[in-house]
Amino acid sequence: MNLKDIAAGFRFFGTVESIEPHGNGHINDTYLVVCRDGEAVHQYIMQRLNTRIFPNYQGLMRNIETVTDYLRDIIRSQGGDCLRECMTPIRTIDGATYQIVNRDCWRAYLFIDNTVAYQIADDKNIFADSGRAFGRFIARLDGFDASGLCEVIENFHNTKDRYAKFCASLQADPLGRSASAQEEIAFVTQRNAYCGKIVDALSRGEIPLRVTHNDTKLNNVLIDKTSGKAICVIDLDTIMPGSLLYDFGDSVRFGCSTALEDEQDLSKVDFDLSLYEAYCEGFLDGIGDKITTAELDMLHIGSILMTYECGMRFLTDYLDGDLYFKTAYPEHNLVRARTQFKLVGRMEACSEKMIEIAHKYCVRKK
């Protein structure tokens, strides 16, 4: 594989000086391309898309193209800098947003310099600002018709479907692992009423169908090194139609836990309400008056449901024999499920306070 030959297929300015691995992503292969045009230096991100994870790369890239085109127009109209506040796909020589080389799908973006992506938030302000960025992302796409987007991963947050798959795995029990997970199985089945909360609200039109990011980790927000402010949401591969409750809830699930996702000592696992308040304040500030009353009232449900769903996925994979998530030891997925279920219980205990916090920081116009 000659990376310079692949780079030659994109409309980069100048002559390629270097191509080096970039970042620490686990799905796509990412490179930083540095080009020089006289005294001017231009930098780009070039990626080989993992088509095993994303076989419908055509639909995925069409999603990214239409969403980023729309975002740039909105950012310009708001007086922002669309080259820093939005990902900019680089066209190929043929004018496409990707090229196929030896059956691999390659794409490129303008590199956003003077930024950093944090893996963990040591500072509540950083976590709050990531919430502000994701809220602003949803607000800017409020007028976008999400129904026209491709569903890159079918039924990704259809929790009813996830529960049906869990029940099928429990029934099959191919490795006889259910005997070692009776408490966790009972936890899931006793709370199956959660599964339809968001799916049914969407189908009944009680909450709007929106563009959702579906991977709202802290490291998918670029922070400007000079201002310290979040400026751009990145990694748009899982953009799909859905509910903002998914994005909000998954950020809370991951960001408000006091322990790692696979912590074996459950006494260390808790739900940090102060981090929830920080994220909630930032998110609601970012989304402004674009959130509906029904969505506001269900923010805590989104947090509980996404944590419950994630734990159920870990447990299902444990019963199946660890076919999806990578594991380091036989009980790894069961341990992961237990941490999520501990968080669900703590969120349930804090529900009233979570509702109070959401209404405290809501800036939605009455």
C-alpha cells in the first residue's frame, strides 16, 4: 500500500511532504498528511474506513456529506468559522467524497489545527463544554430532515430489538453461562419496561426524530488550545436518525461513572451527580430553545435507558460467548454488565434530582 499514491487521489493543496499515523482510534486507520505549497503548509486527515464495521460505506459517506454541507451553511449564517467548527470532507480528483483503492475505502478531511481531544475529563468545565458542543450540534441540525439519512447500523438503539436478542440468547444459552449470571438476567428482565420508552415516544411523534451522533464520547469533541473551548464535533460515522436522548444519555453513561467500564470492585462504581449537573448545564446551554418539553422531561430516562441497554448488550454477548466485544478474560463481559447495572440502580435512586437539575438549566423558550 503506497500512501502517497492514495493521497494523490485527493484534491490536496501542494506537494505531499509526509504521511504519518495519527490519533488512537480503534476502528479506522488514520493518517496526518502534510503538504507544502511554497511557503504555505496544508494539513489533512486521511482515513481508511473499516468496511467490515461499516459495509454500507456509500450510505455512510452520503450521510456525512449532506450533514456537513448543511452544518456549514448554518455556521456561516451564525457568523461562525465553518472550517473550524465543522468537519470538511476533501473531494477526490473525480469529485467524490471517497475513493476505492484495492477494495479499501479511503476518505480525507481538512485537519483542524491548534486543537486537542481529551480521553478523560479531569476538569468539570471540559466535560460541561463537551455537552455544550453536542447540544449545539443537535441545535444546528434542528431543521435537517433526519428521515432522509441512512441507518448505518440497523436498530442500533432500538432497545426493544436489543431485548428480543437478549431473550433469544438466554433461551439458546450456547455455553451454559446463564447459571453464572442469574442476578444480572433478573435485573434485565425486571426492567424490560424501559425498552419501549424512547422507541415508542418516537413512533407516536411525542418526541422529534433528529440527527443523532451516536458516539458522544469526550474524545469526539475538539477543544481549541487557545480558548479552551469546544469547537467541533468529529467522528460522524454513526450519524443516523434517532433521538437526542440517545446522545445525551450515552454521554452521561460514560462520563458520570466514578469507575472504569470493567471495574470488578462494584463498591468503586457510582453515579457522580455533580458531573451530571455539569454536563446537563453545558448540553442545555448548547441546545438552547431547540429542546422540546417532552425531551426535557425524559433526559433522565435517556441516561438510564442507554446505561441499561449497554449493560444488556454486554450480558447478551457474555451469553453468546463473547462474539462482539473484545474480552481479556472469560467473565469480562459479565463484569462490564455489572458496572452498567450498578449505574442504572444509582441513576434510578437519583431520578428526582436529575429531573430537577434538567429543569434548573433549561433555557427553552416558554
